[in-house]
Amino acid sequence: MSRFIESILIPTDGSDGALAGATHGIALASRTDANLHVLSVIESRLSTADFDEFGRPPLEEEAEEAVEDIAGLATEYDTGLDVTTRVREGTPFQSIREYANRREIDVITMGTKGRTGLDRVLLGSVTENVLRTARTPVLAVPPTAGEPDIDDVPFDRLLLPTDGSDGAAIATEWGIELASRLESSVHALYSIDTSSLGDERESDEFLEVLEERGEEAIDAVRERGEEAGVDVSGSIVTGSPVKEIPTYATENDVDLIVMGTHGRTGIGQWFLGSVTENIVRQADVPVFCVPVSAESP
């Protein structure tokens, strides 16, 4: 069977947040037989006072230790993993994006919280910037995901929010393929935001239209699942996607949310895009974010 994920990039700053992202990245690499790249970026905006007597930033050694720690964790867990380590200087999110583009990385895995200092944040706000600009999927791992042993990182239950848009469609492709390779179950979720509906009669009529649209969107996920041999269940809920998606994930013990980074606008909502960013901030589980520009797996 061919590899659908051939390379995974793990950015790190040596923080606990980076370790949470690395743990999930290593687990995903091992289970998909992907090559692993570990990158630490030294913020380039340093004053002369920030350099040691040898003219080197004091963070250089820290960065090298950070990548070697992750590489050691990866090879200790799976001696067959091919691991490449790099330290770069520059603007963190730009360096991460450029490295991913040049090396044709398939997935970037990173924590959503990291270390601050010297006017730089490698993870946290940088994760959001990577999400906004990356051409490849980003697996964003929150601190609440904990630091389980790599063997215990769960990918059993996947949640696929959908709005029937092109953004949701490419996320569905990735979600179904992940489920197929990782032997996961999939649940499709369509959220109807009624906050912008008008009077009661118009609301009833429009709600019926939205419910039909929801059924069509979920059916599209089911059809893709059938083609791949993946069983897909589905639900339609009423409420803001920003609230309903994390709530559903928590109440149903979801291990991973897979969603597009851009989707359909209209009726007073942006279902995917700004919502995805909010889900990444709020969710207690990792979110696999797929940009519209991502290639089909």
C-alpha cells in the first residue's frame, strides 16, 4: 500500500506545548510510515546584547537541544523512522511555511501553546499564522491533549464538520483517508446557525432548506466513506458551529477533529475559516486543519 503521508514536519521550541505536538506527530508518522522532519526557529530580531562572546545567539544551543530531544524521542519509539533535524533563523511562521514548501512536507504537526521570550513566540500565535498561510494540512495539538505515551495517542474517533463547501470537501478527502489508514470511525456533523433567521414563518421555511442542505452535505461524506470502506454516521445540530463542534467532540469522546480552513459564507456566518481558528483555540482535542490549497490524499 502506498503512503498517503510521506513526510511530517514538527516545529519545536522545547516547550511542553511543542512536546504535545511532537508526541502526536511521531505517533502519526509511525502509523503512516512517514518520514519525520524536526525544525526549531530562532527569532531573527535580536539585538547585539542578545549575542554571546562568540557572536552567536544564546538560543542557538537551546534550539539544537530542542530538535535533538524530539528526534531522540522519535527514534527511541520507532527505530525505523527516518528523522531529519534542522535549526533555522528567521520569522518563525514564515520559516516553518517555507521549510514545508521547499521540502514538500505533507503535514505540519505543532502545539498551540509554546514558550515566549525575546519578543518571539514559536508556538501559539505562530500556530495560528501557520494555519492561515500553510498550503498543507496542519495538525494543531492543544495542551489539554496532554502528553500520553506515543503508543497511547488515540486516533480512534474522528469528527468531520461539514458545510458542503469546497473547503469541507477537501477536508473530507483527508478525513476519510486518515480513517481508512488508521482504522478510525467517522462522524459527520452539520451545524445550523439560526441566529440570523428572520420572522417565524420565514425562519421555518429557511430552517427546512438548511436541514435539507445539511442532509446533502452529510450524505456526501457518507458516499466518500463507502468508496473507501469507512463507516460514516452523521448528525445535524442547531447552534453556532464555534460552540456546537467542541461540545459534540467533548460529549462523544472524539479523538481528532478534521476540518477545512476555508468554507462557505452567507446567512451571517463563516462556517469554516474563522470558525476553524476558533475551534483550534477552544477544542480540548487536536484539530487537523486542511486548507483548500491542499492536494487530495
